[in-house]
Amino acid sequence: MAGLSRELLAEIRRIEIVTRRLVNQQMAGQYHSVFKGRGMSFDEVRAYAPGDDPRAIDWNVTARTGDPHVKTFVEERELTVLIAVDMSGSMAFGTAGDEKRRVAARLAAMMAFSAIKNGDRVGLVAFTDTVERYVPPKKGRKHVLRIIDEILAFDPVGAGTNLREALEFIGRVAKRKAVVFLISDFLDDGYERALHVTARRHDLIPMTVVDPAEEALPDLGLLVLEDAETGALGVIDAGSFGVRQAFNATQAERKAAREGDLKRYGVSPIEVRTDAKDYAAPLVNYFRIRARRL
């Protein structure tokens, strides 16, 4: 990170301080209880103690020593975590707080610090209309800071969004089951089959980043709007109640369709808004609900 500007280094440090505090205070134990390891492996044989499960008795050792002994097992804790972040043009949008891309960096940091706190490996997939950056999973604070740096300093080549290609790329690089956090505004289509395949092979958690202006058009009179991904220009009369009503209804329909697509394949999206004062709250709530279900 030697070549970064002083402002960017300060932002990386600020994100580290805030997210590590959130992880330690609000998400302690939540991540571990929700994301289990690959299974149980044999640890040792010890003397039987009252309360031990009789099914764990090692009969060979018991017969040899004359005293009951039990086998103990430990969870194979280490997981592979992949954080896939949408870096398309629409993620540079933000009206009420931070840009969606900056919110995505904070979400990625929270998940990455949660992962390394539990001894898991974490990697990054940064994509637009193609996968532009891949950081293979590793452990350690230095690696997490590199991931945050990659997101904040990222200068995308493409402007569009291709969720299908990002999900198919994950399928190629993640040969074993992984935890996949997919952070995007999901302004795309045609990714449903890839989503279904990824959700079956991996533990997929979609995180939808939303700006309030995308849900309710403000009364600002005539507006010239530019599509951040295609560059197309258009004029809209935001001063008209009918126009605003139609816009809001269309956005509500799109949101319902998107959430329906996700839930159809057994994944529940976590919505995080750019005007939220506490980005961790939706994550903590999600983990609590999921832990209760488990």
C-alpha cells in the first residue's frame, strides 16, 4: 500500500478501526455460530466423565485399560470466504450518505475481519461486466487491509454489470464449498441460473446496497439523468406527482421481483442502505435469525 495517497490510507485505517470495533462488539459469536466448518475430526481419547455421551466410548481403549474412555472431536473450523463486490458504474451512485461503492467496502471489511477473527481464509472477486480483479483467499490482517485497499482504490475498466459471469467465475475458482458474500445493487438480469448453481454449491449470502433515491424519486423539477452504466441521457419531470408515483411503483416492482428471484433459490438477501447510520445492524439481525433457524 506504499503508493496510496494519504487520504486513501486514512480512509482504509478509518474503515479498519470502525469495522473491527463492530465485529468485536456486535458480531462477536454471530459469525462463528452461523458458518460452520467442514465437519468434525478426531482429537484424542480421554477418561470417561459423568455426562459424556455413551456413544463416544472407545471400546478398544476401554477394554485394554479396564476403565471407560471416550473419543473427543473438534470442528474443522477453517472456511474459505469469497467476497464478490460489484464495482460497476451504478455502484458509484449515492445521494443521502456514502456512495454505494463505499458502503460495499465497509461491508466487505466487516465480513473479512469476521472471517480472519475465526481463522478463516478470505478472498476478493471485483467485477463489472467482467471479473476485473481476483485476490485469492488468505488469512491475516495485512491481507484484509489489501482487500479494502483493492476496493477503495479500484479503477474499473467496464461500467456495466454481469452478475452471471461473476458467479460462474466463483464456480471455477472455488472447487470446495465456500461462503460467498455477493455485494451488489443487483441492477442486472439474466443471472438467475448462475445464482441457482452457486447457491447449491456454496453458502451464498447476497447483500443488496440501496440508495433512497432509487426507491423514491425526489421532487426536484426537470432532471437530466445519465445511466451510469451505459451513458444514456434522459429527461424526467420529477416535479410531476404522477411521474414520481409511476417511478416509485416501477422501482417497487423491480425490488419485489429481485427478492423473489433470490428467495426462490433459497437465499435471503441482506439490504443495506447508503443512508444507514449503522451498517452492521442488518448483518447482526440476519445472523441472529439464521442462528435461530439452525
